[in-house]
Amino acid sequence: MTQHPTSPNPSDDAPLVRLSVDRAIATITLDSPRNRNALSARLRSELSKALADAMADDAVRGVVLTGGGPVFCAGADLKEIGAALQGAPIEPAPELPEIFEQIMGGPKPVIAVLNGAARAGGIGLVAAADIALAPKSATFAFTEVRIGVVPAIISVPVSARMHSRQLSRYFLTGELFDASAAAKAGLITQAVPDREMEHAVDAVLQGLRGSAPRALSRTKQLLGDLGGGAQAAPDRRTEAFTRMGELSAEFFAGEDAAEGRMAFFEKRPPRWAQ
């Protein structure tokens, strides 16, 4: 197994994303459990670099995306967003559309292997992946409406995966749903009993390891040509991400979002809750 650095962090500052390669499979691990692997600027930068390195590695046949700690990904880093809206400097970093595009448009298949709960933008990573496996104990929620924002950007990959009735329900209510419901809705490929996750993942990876690299890449492209899943034509994705980015920015800068963030951190209902 080889280890690759994913960011030029100081030696005393542990990376938030780890990349390793073993037997033609690159594993990218979100490793910021202190904030539930939230999508901070630094984590996005490191994730983008890890994805680029894995996609460019001729020895890699497929990419596993997973998380460290009890949560796969909690979505946006609300503290960082709030600080940025108050004028605090935030390091430049790839935005979510660029990362989703790296996953959806990259030449290697990406397998999301959930280690726990996914929320909001974290579910966007799951939907962008070609295959997604989750333990039955994992939970999901589109929490955006409950903090006064809109699940705009993630709607591009998520709407291509989920069946429309379930998409409407879970986008509009923000309610919690489990892995079995996620599989029925088309969000994930399979809900797996927790004790059987390793076996289920191994079965998928063995399939990739036994496939010809060029054929794998072309088959992923073929799925996009057919309009399958989240891999619609790149130009359509670009247009959709642009429109949804504008909508997302509008709501994140609004009064409801400010109240939603405050309520979240103060662990109280927002003022509009009945």
C-alpha cells in the first residue's frame, strides 16, 4: 500500500483527507471527525487534490470515498460560512460543483462507502458517486430547509439518482430517513447489514480489479452518454451547477439562513418552527 500526501499542510497540522492505494484501488478518507467531516474550504481543497491524484494514477482502477469517525459527512461547514458572510478571510478552495464534477466526470469509477450518517452536501458526494454502499445503521437528511437555505447545488447529482416522489418528500421536509429508504429511493446502491459491509465492499472492488482499465473508463463514459444516473452530459451539468450556485448563494446570505445557523449552534428551534 502506498500513501500519498494530499495537501501542503504544516507538519504539525494533520491532513483532513487521506489517500492510499492498494491493489489498484485508491481509498480517499475524509478525516476531520472533530466537525463530522464537514466540507470546510481546507477539506474541499484536500479532497479535490486527492481525487485529481487518484484519477491521474495509471495504477488505479477505481476510487473508494469513505469517512473517518462515526459520520460520513455532515455537509457544509456552517461556522466557516457564517464567518465568511461576516467578512472573515477564507482560504481559496474548490467549490462543491467542481468536486462533484471530478467525481462524475472523472475517468475512474467512484464508490462511496459510507461509515455513518450523511447530511446535506455530504449526500451530494454519495449521489455523485457511481456506486454507493451504506450500512443499514446509516441515516440521511436534507437539512437545508430547516436552517433556512435551499438544497440547490446538491440537487444536480441527487435529482438524477432519487425517484421524484421521495426526492420531493425528503427535500421539502428535511426529515431523517434510513439506509433502506435511501436504497428504495435510488440514492444508494445497497443498504448492507453493518456486519456485512466489508464483504459487500470487497465484492464490488473485486469486480473492478477484474475489469480492463480502458473498458472501465469507457463504460463509465457510456453511462453518461446514455444519460444514466448523475452522469448527464457535462455541458448540462455545468449549466445546472451555475444556476444552482446562484440560488444557493442567495439563500445562504439571507436572514433565514443566519437565524438557522444561530439556532443550530444554540441547539434550539429556529424562530419559524411551530
